[in-house]
Amino acid sequence: MRMIPDRAVLTVVRHEGAWAVELDGELFGQSQDREVAKAAANRRAREMHNAGRMCQVRISGEPGFFAS
């Protein structure tokens, strides 16, 4: 059986009238501007990727985003 490495999912979401990034239940990168929150998510994803962890950035409200 092939092992699939754990992948972190960073999600840019609306939070209290602004945008924030959610990772493992924690919020960071809050901003009134969605693009600023997206940039924060991408910076963290790059840091994680450089440290050897697989990750994915999802943006609420953009094509391909499905809420569960």
C-alpha cells in the first residue's frame, strides 16, 4: 500500500467582515483585502514547502472551491 504524505490545506475565508487564512483551526493574515490574505497564505505555503511539507492554498468563493 502506498503512503500519501500529510498535506496542509491553507484556506482563505471570510471572517468577521474581513478575510483571513485558516490552517489547522488557527486564523492568521487577517485583512480587509482578499488579495493581502491570499498573499499571506501563499507566503506560509512557500515556507512550509521549503521545509518539506506538502500544502495547498484554497480560496473561498473562487472556482474549484467546495465547502464541506
